[in-house]
Amino acid sequence: MHASVHASPLRRSYRTSACALRLAAGFLLCLGAVPAYAAETECVVGSKAPPSELITACTSAIEQSASSSRDQAAALVARADAYARTSSGMTRALKDLDRAIALDGKNARAYRLRGDLMREGGGDASKAAADLSMAISLDPDDAEAYELRGVIYTGQRRLERALADYDQAIRLKPDYAQAYADRGVAFYLRGDNEKAVRDYDEAIRLDPDRPRTFTNRGAAYKKLGDLDKALADDSEAIRRDPKVPEYYDNRGLTYAAMKDYDKAIADYDQAIRLQPKPNFLTNRGDAYQFKNELGSALADYDAALRLDPNFSLTYNNRAVLFKKMGERAKALADYEAALRLNPGNENAASGRRIMIAEIKKFGAEPPRPLNAPSERSGPSFDCATAGREVEKVICADPQLSVLDLGIAESYARLVKSSRGRFAAELRTAQRDFLAERNARFGKPGYDLRLALQRRLDTLRDAAH
């Protein structure tokens, strides 16, 4: 079972300025002089005026009939930059850039900004790369255009071309921190983790205020097996920006690699609180599975697939859980789902072969009762003495059994850490849940699986 590393190296939560280009980690490095505020806002790229004022000034410049095509194009680029810095101005920005290029086909800034905005907005990456290539042909000394095209190539996993672009950006601008940071990502994805660390080191030396580079360096250290350094970098990223969920997820992965699953789960909890994502839930499910808390693991995998039914890693890791539960048919189905989504998943392919062989030899059903003490995969009670119909149903269904076990595990952890009135209220709530379960089971409208899942979710929320 393999947890995924989500360094999120290419996420950019910014809008790009045509003159100053906002760079990959969301930092702003302004090139060239920026005009000081004047009584009347000037329509120039890189102005520090509020976007609304700049849009008004540029609109006036564009509408002046005496303006040349080149001047109009320059004003359109400046207005596009302003639109791009507003919450809903992407479409208007792109329209302005189309007009600018139609008026002045040699405006390198227009091509650079349009290419980066298309990339940022999730548009056609090939068209975005073509725009950046045109910007480079018009201005071969534009380090930012090379860097941004490198980001597109990295996203396409065209790593050699990406590295060539980052190299050129650094040759043109040796103190270009973002180019070092993004080249580190390309080296990381290529498996050259020592080179990645060296580039991250240089990026941080040039600009220490980049938390994403710390967490990315931590991911490279993990690959190199230096978990103490990875933990330090993950923690530094969180210290610098505690609102980014990926940083907690990455530190959780480091703790999991250290086999400190409780601390890993605490970090995954925080990541999920900030933004529920399938990879965060899957990673937490893995930690619960390593702790042999199978009910909690199954709940997380199911929740991850509700968020994204096409997240292949979850199917692979849930298949491992089903195998532990003796549910060979379900494990096989999950391995096959993982392979349909990712045919290159060697773990799923191997698991599928093993399941086919085991089903052929032993059948699809568990070879013995799931409540065997050595497996801890059955319910929280002894099925041999189960008297209530609801208990017999739970014993007969492996997924219900593992949910019941998850409730018992979560309840026990919560009671152990609670005191006084809260502990008493917790015991009362658990008795009430069991009483309602026993009374309502079998009646119209009662969904036992849903009730168990909700109780498990409630207990886990209370713990956090």
C-alpha cells in the first residue's frame, strides 16, 4: 500500500501581471520601474493603482480615436492585467489580449500574459505554450516567458523541455528564485531529488519567504529518506502559512513515514478541516488502516470516493482493506477499478492477480468469521453470542462490521481523553445511539449503514 505525496508544486493562486509576472508560488517580483501615484491614474502595465481605477483609465485611452494601433494595444494589455486582478475578470482580460494581438502582432507582453492566463485558467495548455513561445520569439531575453513555459511543460510531464526553459530563465536572470523553485519541481518529478534539494536551497536563499518551496523541499527529503529534515521543512511551511491544507497533508505523510500515525492523523484532520479533498481523506484512511482501525479507514475511503469517484489511489488502498476483511470479491472489484482509471498502477495489477488466485483457491467469501480476535476486522462484540437481529446483520456484513468496530474505536479514544461533564454526556449519547439502533432496525425508512456512518462521523468530529 502506497500513500501518495501531494507536494502541489505547481499550484498558482494569483493573476499574472504583463510587466511583472506573478510567479509560480504566488509571489510578486516586479521588474522595471513602477510609476508613482499621480493625481490621475496612468494606463500603464504594472501600475499600483486599484484595478477599478486602472480599468477606467485604460478604457479612456483605448477609446481615444487619435491613439495609434500600437498605443491601443498597449492600453488593452494594461487593462487586461487589471481585469486579471479582479475576481471575475478572466474572460474580459483574455478578450482584451485577443484585441491587442490583433492590433499589434509584435506585442510580446500580450502573448506572454495571454499564455499565462490561459494556463492559469485551465485552458488549452498547448495554446498557452504557443503564446509563450511567440513571446520568446519576439523577446528572446524575457526570462519570465521561459519560466512560465517551463511550468506548462512540467504540468505536461515534458520534463526535459521544462528543464531547458528553466535553465535559460536562470541564465538570463541568475537571481530568479522562482525559476530555481520550479526547476526543483521538475527534478523532483524526474526522480533527481538531490538536484531538486539543491534548487530548493537556492530558491530559499534568494527568497526565504516562500513556504511552498519549504514543503516541496520536504517532499524531496522524504524521497531521500531524510525524514527529520522533511519534518522540519513541512513544519516551517505551516509556520509561515498555516492556512494551506497541503502543508498539513505533507507533514502528515512525513509523520506516517515515521510510523507516528496519531500525529499524521492530526495533520490530516487539519488539512480536511481547511479543505476536504480525496487525497487527504485517502491518506488519513491509510493511517487508520496502518493502525488497524479498519472502520475509520473504510469511512475515509468511502468519503474520498464520494468526493471523487475517479480517484484511483483510493480504490487501490480500499482494496487492501477489503483483502484484510476477507472480502475478496470487493477487493478484486476495487483493484480493477483502480486499473481502469490508471492502467499503469503496478500495485493494483499485482493485487488483482493475487485476488484472482485466492478466489480460485478459496472462493470469494471470507474463509472464517470476521470477528476472529487476531484480525480485529469484525464488529466490536462477539458474534457467537449475538442475540439481537441487528447484531446478527452486522456480523453477516463485513462493511457493517467494520463500521461498528470504527464506532467502538472512536468512542473509546474519545472517552479516554475526556473528563467530567463531557465524558458523561458522551456515554449518554452512545447509549442513546445503541438504543435507537436496536429499536429502529427493521422499521421502514431506517438505513443501518447510514446510521452507523453518521455516528462514526459524529464521534470523529467531536474528537477534532
